[in-house]
Amino acid sequence: MNIKNIQLLIELIEQKNTGTPAELSKKLAVSERMIYKYLDILKSEFNAPIKYNHTLQTYYFTEAGSLDLRWQEGELNTQ
């Protein structure tokens, strides 16, 4: 599993610019099967509300919110 690919997938979903699963697999340079694994991880492990719009041919988040796998600088809690 490639974390950078998952982060890119999240960004594409946020932009509603994934395309079909076949197109998405080309964008991420992985198999369609891996795309479905990534989506399953986001849905099952992170509870991401992801659906596919057949008319627009893109995945999208069905609820407002954010999912980011990048380090965010902040104050260190030493307790």
C-alpha cells in the first residue's frame, strides 16, 4: 500500500476529479483492484463517506469534513 497514492486519492475525491475506476487506476499507476482496496480502506478504517456518481463519473464525499494523512505542525503535548 502506498500512502502517497492514498493521499492523492483523497485529494482527487475532494476535487471530484477521480474519473472512472479505470481512469483513476491510470492516474495513480495502480491496478483497478488496488483502487477498490484503497477505497475500502478509506471507508472501513477511516469511516470516509465515499460514493460514486455515475453521471459525473467521479467519487465524492457525501458529507462535509476532511481526511488528511499529512503531518500538521502544532504544539507538542508533553503530558
